Amino acid sequence: MAERWSAPGLCSVVSYALLVALVNGAGAAKILVVPVDGSHWVNIKILMMELIARGHECTVLRPSNAIYIEDVSDSFYIETVQLQEQHTLSREQLEKHFLEYVFKTAFSQKTSQLSIAWEFFKAQKEATKSSVIVLQSTFDNKELMKRLEDARFDLVLADPYYAGGVMLAHYLKIPVVFFGRWMPTEDIHFATAPSPLSYVPVLNSRVTDKMRFTERFENVFLYSMNRVLSHFFIYPTYDELCHRYLKTDFGLYDLYKKADIYLMKVDFVFEFPRPIMPNAIYIGGFQCRPPKALPAEIQEFMDSSGDAGVVVFSLGTLVRTLPRDKANKIAAAFARLPERVIWRYTGETPPTLGNNTKTLSWLPQNDILSHPKTRAFIAHGGENGVYEALYHGVPVIGFPLFGDQYENLLRLQSRGAAFLLENLSDFTADDIYTAVRTVIDEPSYRVNMQRLSALHRDVEAHPMQTAIFWTEYTMRHKGASHLQAVGNDLPFYQYYLLDVIGLLGGILFLFFFLALKLLRAVVKRACSGKMKKKRE
């Protein structure tokens, strides 16, 4: 006889099925991905491909001059923003301009925080010009905008460094999930959460969370300088576009504060402890994974390195070459090492290159760092490399070039897991050699990094799972406005309680004023009484 389900039993099964559906996904959703080219694209693509594997449909919006964002794919749809020819440079020209900026920043004699911050601001102004061209080309293309509207997307997944993502989300009236921590001019933490400058360092301050008085002063000065310059010379340009295309009475900065979820590639093993809001989700190391098999050539090179082991050197996705004099010094330092060296490098072979060094155009970095023979990692301080070293417990020699890389490496150095090369403008081969020997020969570097690795891995869910959950959560609930603090909407004087302080100050002033008046009246009366007695 067939088993019959009771009503309560059937309800339980249905409830369980619904719960599983909610936990496992948001159904087949349509996501508009608005990335930034370069290494940023490499990162957001990892998350996007995981979303696609879970059944979601993704469309990537790319400018026609993109270098790394492909214009053809079997996995996702592509919408291209056509730019006029005068705004389109070849890949070689773009890479040349980028490397000129990087090398000027990294190897310049100007190493004060003020000069670095000023160069950073000038770079942001140039980036703003490029962003505005893409934004105007997007919103002025009526056919493209009609296709985006007709697609009926459920979510915008955007890199916050480019303003187009949050503007399109507002225009299409759909939620936005940010992937990354950098707005056009600053760390998004400062726009969304209390950020006490007494222990929260700003970009280019080059300090830890333990600041002396002079460092706190510099931190406040750099923060104020960046705020003033960006709000007078960068955001007004974006605000005008918001008014023109979105018909808003507020600007871009307010749009950033209204985002639903902020997926940030950090965690508190790496980041200095600081206040965050409930819609700021930390996913540092989301791209890290157990190793895959190495290519045979690299595997043999690693395995045959003996007890000395291997040092890995890579400057990230975008920097594959160096000025000749710098490359010669680095190669000469490597030639003196007993360890073997794997160097991601495509430039002219330095004449000082030793037999112990192998140069390659591409490295399976995550897999090499996991190899037991890897002794140290010379890195520029990009988020990917830092977290892969952290995940696999490999100590780091820091070779920062630009942006937030110095600060990333400083965080590792403050925890005893990295040695940071402070001034690259005039480094010598001895400096490189000494740094490598220090990190390899001093056991504390590896011990500290492996401790950080254990802390980083000891989480309830892998950061990729966390990123997927909150992305799908936002789609399931049509946004996450309930996680947004009302403080984002308060005017300045209310946020900092200046009206309350003013009222209390007025009351205190009135109290002391009346008390003084009363005291003077009492004293006057007492004195007049004494005078009267004397006359009598």
C-alpha cells in the first residue's frame, strides 16, 4: 500500500525544500557586471564565473578600448560601449602609459607622503577624464541603454572604482553589489562607516594603526587634503552627470553610500581592526584554493631545488618588465642566492642573470606558492598575491610599486610576516640580497606567516562561499537597504551632533551667565549692606 503524506508532513517537506532553495541560490538570475579593466577584471571575473556555474546569466559591460576584458565569450554575454577613435589607444600604447606612471611612482626620488598623495590625486584626475568619456558614451547610446533596460537585470555587480556601475543600477532601479574597496578617490570604508583617524590610516599615509602624534597629524592632513581636492575637483564632474542622466538632486558620493552590499577583498587577519557596517562583507582570499598540478617544467625545477628551495618573484598581472638598470640589480642579487628563483619577467634578459634563475612570461602563482620548496615570495603587494601568500603561509619581501601596495605590505610587516623594501628609487643588489636572506634565514618570518595562515583559514565558510551567499541574498530580497545605516543620510551637523552640542553649549552658557549675574547681585548686595552699616 502506498504511503500517504499527512498535511503537517507535507508542509514540512515543502518548507524544507524552500529552505534548501534559499540557501543554495537565488534561482537563475540575470546579472549586469560592470568591471574595471586590468587586474580588477581578473578578480571580478573569478566571482562572476562562480555565479555562472551556479546557473546565473551574466552580461559584461566593457568599453571598446578594453585590453583584458574579452570581447567574445562562450560563458557570458557582452555589451560593448563604443568609444570614438580619438579616445581609443592600442594595447601597446595603454600599457606603455601605465608602465611610465608605475615606474615614475615607484622609482621617483619623491618619497614623502605629501608628494605621493599629490601624484595619486593627479592620477585620479586623469582616470576621471577617461571614466567620464565612457559614462557619456554609455548613457548617450540610446540603443545600448534600451537593450540594458529590456534585459530586466536582477542585479548590478560592479567595481566601485568606476562610477558607471552604481549609476546604471540607479538608472535601471535594481540593487547593486560592489566588488572591491576603492572608490574613485578613496577607500569606501571612509564613505560608509565611522573611521577614527586616530587609529585608521588613510591611503598613502604609510603608517600602521599605532600612530605617534606626528603620524596622527599627517594622517588627518592627508585625509583632509584628499577630501577637499576630490570634492572640489573630481566629484563635481560626476555629480553633473548624475543630474543630467539620472535626474537626481544628489551626487555620486551619495550613490556610493546607498549601495546594498560591499564585498571587500580583506579580512581582519590582514586588515587593522576598525569599525565596519553590516553590509560590508569581508571576503579576503576569496580566490585562494588548494593547488593544482604544476606544469612539468616548473614541477621539475621546484622538486630538484634541494634543501635550499625556491624564491618566487612576481609583480602582478600588469607589470611584466622593469627598467634595465633595475632588472640588472635584481638579477645580480638573485645570482648570489643559494636558492633557485622563478621570476615572472618578459623584458630583455639581464646580462647579470644567474644560472639559478628561471624567467617565465606567466606563473601559476597560487600553485607555486603552495609547493613545499617555496621559501619566500617577492611581491609588489597587490591583494591577490598578498592573500595567496597568506593562504599558503609563505613569508614576503615587499617590492611596492603604486596605489595601495605599500599599505598592504606594511600590514604584513607589522605582523612580522614580511620585510618591506622602503625606498626603491636607489636600491642596490645588496639591498635585494639582504632582504631575501633576512626573510629566509630568520625563522620568525615563516612562523608568523604560518600563524596568520592558520587564522585566515579558520573560518565558518570559504570567502568565495560568503561572496556568493551575499550576492544571491541581495537578489533574493531585491536589495539590502535594511543593512544601511541611517547615518549615511544625516546632514553633517546631525551626524556629528553639532546641533545637540550647540544646544548643550547654549544651556551651559546661559547657566553660567545667570549664575554669574546672581553671584554679582549677591556680592553687590552684601557689599552695599556693609557700607550701610559703616555709615550708621
